[in-house]
Amino acid sequence: MKVKVDLELFLLLFFIRGVFMDNQNTLKGTTTVGITCKDGVVFATERRASMGNLIAHKVADKIFKIDDHIGATIAGSVADAQTLMKYISAEVVLYKMRNSVRMSIESASALASNILHASRFYPYFVQTLLGGVDDTGAKIYSLDPSGGMILDKFIATGSGSPIAYGVLEDRYSEDLYIEEGVEIAIRSLKSAMERDSFSGNGIQVATITEEEGFKILDENEVKKKTEEIN
């Protein structure tokens, strides 16, 4: 009986929140990409935030620094995604302060997974890529709204992901280095932006390596690389 009541309550709250979010014109629709390389990881996103058929923002930041060696991308509800990023960042910092060591990529992903799974009565409408470099190498995990956590070599999320995956499947190799990964990530985003109306307005790219840590590439540098791709 308790299970039935919990399920009915969950469905009711899920429905109410969905209606509320629609009435608030929730920002959604995007394309994000994550690629693991031999010397680090590459994250890339476009910069459009949409409200239905309205382009609400053209400079949305969808890549977040969690720590010097961990980054994440967001797709879905902006408010949910930003809140989730704050929670994860705070917990990772607290872990390093308490233990005097940095949190592993797997542990940070498990943390995010637990936060998502624990929020079943108020779910986060967001899909996240979380990855970076630790003592075991470069890793990227995909996290869904229910807390599912999957490790993969390359991942795309959002409304333009089916198009981006076409490029990634064709171009990806486990022998890639960061510079090559950046080129493939930009190519996949450029392809998605040409066919997905929810994606556009430029590309943002970040890299994470053991030597340089988390780094957002210069906007002009990314624009130049994008223009060079045929």
C-alpha cells in the first residue's frame, strides 16, 4: 500500500511540476559533446537557450568547472542544471578539504548520481556529462535525470545529439590526443547546429588535462577552428 501511495504521489508531483515548468517557459534544447583522449578530455557545447520557438539567449554557458580536474556539461532545464552543478561543486570542494586529496572522476559521478536518484519526488530535468582526469586516466560519465550513470569514450546529449553522434561514430579513435579531440568535437557541434533548430549561436569548448587542468578555450580560437572545418 505504501509503495502505491508513493508512486501516485510521485506521478502527481511530476505532473504538477511539468505543468508549472511549461508555464514558466523553461529554457531547454541543446547539444553537448564529451570526448576522452589519451591525454585528457574535451567538452563542447553550442550556446543557444530556447523557450519553445523563441531563442531566449545566445550566450548560454553549458560547460561548468567542478574542480581543477573535473568538468561537466548540461542539457535540459537551466535552473535544475545550475542547481545540480552548485551541489556537486560544493561537495567536491568539501571532500578535498576533509581528506586532503582530490575526488576521483568515478566518485564525483557517483555523487551526482546519488543526488539525482534521491530527488525522485522533485526530479531534476537535466542530462549531464561529467568527466576529467584523475590517477586512473581520462573518463567521462553520462548521467540521466533518474541517476543512471554510464561510462563511455564519447557521449553526446540534448536535442542535437543524434546528429552529433553521426560525426563522433565516424571520427572517434582511442588514439586521439586533445588537439584532435577538439577538432572532432567542434565538427560534431557544427553539424548538429546546421540541422537542429534548438542548437546554435556559436560553440564553447573546454579541455581538461593533467598538466593544465580545466581550461576554457578562447572564443576567437574556437571560432577560427570552426571556420576552418569544411
